[in-house]
Amino acid sequence: MSEVLSGFEEMGNVVDNVGERHIACVLLVDTSGSMAGASINELNQGLLEFGNALDQDEHARGVADVCVISFNSNVETVVPFCPAANYSAPTLSAGGLTSMNEAVIAGLDAIEERKQLYRQLGCSYYRPWMFLLTDGEPTDQNMEGEAKNRLQQALNDKKVNFFPMGIGSGANYAHLKSYTKGGNGAVLKASASQFKEAFVWLSSSMSVISNSDPSLGNVTLEPTPMTIELI
């Protein structure tokens, strides 16, 4: 084992199947007070089903890497980047404000760190994904400029695929759209009691990409569930 790989393993940053192309995915999940009740239960079920769906694809389990970052008054990496085969769904609780912009920045930082690890190990990778789920709007407006600037730069440079999703009537969908590429990208929309299917869609789409041939160009993703609307 190389000294580089050994050192990263000691830090807990294991990469399985280094010789294969990897796909990294960061899940940014809102755990603010407005998510209490049915929504946080749906979120926890979604995080569980996300892992279960990835488990159905042996290849994806070996090349997909997952990170979960929660945000309320604080931003916390509840599942640091790990191979999908090692992913264990967290059980989250709701409370506090909505530090969404800080979470976006943390997600972009996590992706860059993972890509650096890939490069140091000589591991090729697909464009990473960042999935954002929220039922409100950010309360950390002081960080919005930095979050949007960094996200737009990453989108323009094709360094990340970004999928924002609003939950229920309290989400500010116009504001979420302003974070997409050029402010004109798609936003996913779901009811507060029916959004866990989005996690299955996400894992299924990651499986499709991980099994695709990058030389063939664009990949057709799985269709979104009927409970999820594109706006």
C-alpha cells in the first residue's frame, strides 16, 4: 500500500476501487425548526432509502462516494465522504434557523477536497453532484453573496451538478432558482409529506451515471417520480 493511500485511510478518507471512475455526491439537508414533525421523519426515511437504493447496484456501491451535511442554526457534516458501500443513514432532528448559504459553501469545499483526494490517488471521476433540500429560505443572508458567487463559478466551470429541491408551500422557489446556473435552472418541488422518493431518484441516477461510458457524451437520467415536480 502506498504511503499516500495509507495516510488518507488513517484520516478516514477511504476511496474504494481507485482504478475506476468515481462519482461524488453531497446531500445538503435542511434540519431547521420548520422541518419538525412529518418532514423530518420523511427526510430520515429518504436518507435511509437513498442508501438502500445504492445497495441494489453493486458497481455503484463501489464507485459512488457520499457526504451528508445538515444545516439549521449550525452546519454539520453528519456523514463525511465515504464509499456508498460504507454509508450509514443518519437520524436527524429538527430545530433552529436555516444556515443554507453556509451549507452551500461547506458542500463546495467538501467536493473540492474529495476531488483533490481523487487526483492524489490517480482516480478519475465524473462531475460531482450537490443536492440541496430545504422547506424555507436562508436566514444567513450575510453569506448569500459568497455562496452564490462560488456556486455560479463552479457551475460555469462545469465542476458540479446542482439539484435544489423545495419542500412544501413554505419553500421560496424563486429564491432557490436564483442559485441555479444563470438563475434559470430547474428546481425540484415536492410536498412536505412526499419527498423521500427524490432520494431514490438521486441514487438511481447516480447508478446510471456510474455505469455509463463517459466517452459517449450526455447521459439520460432517471425520470423524476410523479410526486416530484420540476419548476
